[in-house]
Amino acid sequence: MDFDLTEDQKEIKRVARELLATRSPWGRVREAAETRRYDAGLWGELIDLGWPGIAVSEEHGGQGLGIVELAVLAEELGYACAATPLVPSAAAAAAIEAGGSDEQRQRWLAGLATGELRAGIGLRELAADAPDADAVVLLDGEQAWLVAQPAVDEFATIDPTRRYGTVSGDGEGLGAGAAERVRVVLAAELLGVCQRALEMTLEYVKDRKQFGVPVGSFQAVSHRCAQMLLHTESARSATYFAAWAADAEPDRLPEGAALASAAAAEAGREVTASAIQAHGGIGFTWEADVHWLYKRAQLDVALLGGARRHRAALARLAAARVAVPALR
């Protein structure tokens, strides 16, 4: 059995990596953070590619692909730490596609797919890209709520590459699978953050010398890098399993999303913190770029709700699955 991406999915990944390397290098990320403004040109290019609606059906003006393809994009956007509203807006569209009523789909999906409308995701007290959003998909346990034209109180966080706010207003419930899809997309973005942090750390410890030898040759440093790789690959396996389940076996999505959220949340905290530490004194400075990844990771972990709650949810789901055959 082949667990790799398809050729089409690899092509999406390649195009995204090349585009973001050109259009969203660290200099652009820093500029967006310091001005607290998104790169309108980059957002326009992403719209032209049809990526806001990648997981929206063709019936509603999207590309008709799936959560795996959206996860591929989210991973690359996390890898670049791109200052763009694509991940929240596309994740919200996927949630409405999966769990929305016919009326909700008709009202929102075409506009979100074309980028004419934008959406945020998150919690009432912390919603990503909620400021100026036309709608926000809020997560509350296993339930997702759609708040139209929300009242948002914007506030600054440690991650200035993205806009956040608290959300007021009544919401309409979304059906099964909506919350899980949002969390899978967030896990994919965290995976990209971790991969970039790992690569930057490996490059640094190979070049940085102490006592005439690369610091990466020291056992403590090499062990820490190995642990970073373990966390990153664990998040990768769990996230793409959950994305596959969303598209192919929705009954397995609740467990898959819980597993992906737990693995990605733990990886996000551990890998980026290790990256800062491995960079030594420079890792804490404004001039270093690795801190952007650390900051994005902390907010994504908060949006996911942390690893502990998802481990508990996974344990409940696994226990229920085991208990059902025993009762027959």
C-alpha cells in the first residue's frame, strides 16, 4: 500500500513551496509583522490559484479537492510562516462544506472559494483572522458554530504575523465533521512550522562551531535534534491520516483528528522551543527568524486547545469503540 502523496498532491506542494519561497521570504514575513498588515499581492495570487476554495465542491465554486490537498497547502503556509488569511478562511470553508446546512453552503461557500469573503477560525476568546472577517467558525469541544458578521475585539498577541480577536454574537451550529476538519488544517499548519524549525536548527548546528567543532556533534545537541525529528514525523503521520480519513473514511475522522491535534500540539511546543534553545543566545533576538515559528506555534497550539484535551478525547473514543463489541 502506498502512503505517499499522489502526483497531483506533490505538484500542489511543489508549487506552494516555490511560490512562497519567492513571495513570502523571511523579509516579507518580518515586514508584515512590523506593519501588522497582510501582503495583499500574495493574497491575490493565492486567490488566482483558487486555493481558498481548494476543499470546496465545484458545485459551490471551489476546486472540488479534499482535506488532504488543503492540508498540503496549510503545511506549506506554516513552513513559510506566511502572513496571509488563507489557512483560516479555507479551513472555515471546508467546515461549512462538510457540516453546513444547504442554506449555509449557499450563503457562504461561493464567496469564500473566490476570496470575495473571508472567514476566521478559533475560540470565542481567541479567533484567528476574526478581525474584518465576514464569518467565523468557532470551536467548542466537538461542536463548531458559524457566527455571521461577528462583533470582534481585536488584540495583539505574540504572533504579529496574524490577526486575532475575541468574538461576540450568536452562532448557528455546524454538523458532524466540521470541528474536526478545522483542527486537521491547524495541525497541518503546525506540521509545516515544525518542519521549518527543524531544518533551520539542523543548518545552524552544522555551521555553528564551538571548540573548533560543529555544535551539532555534541551528544546533547544531536539528541535534541533527534527528538525534534521524532515529534515532527509523529505529527506528520497523524495529520495526514486524519486528512485521509476526512476524505475517505469520515467515521474514523473523530479519532484521527484527536490524534493529529494531540501530536501536532505537542510537536508545536516542543520542536519550536528546542529550535530556540539550539540556536543559543541568537535564538532569542529580534534579528533571528526562528522566533516567528515559535510564536506562530504557540498560537496554533492554543487554537487547537492543547495536547492534553485531545489525548483525553482520543481515550474516550477508543474506549467506546472497544466497548461496543464487548456489549454484543
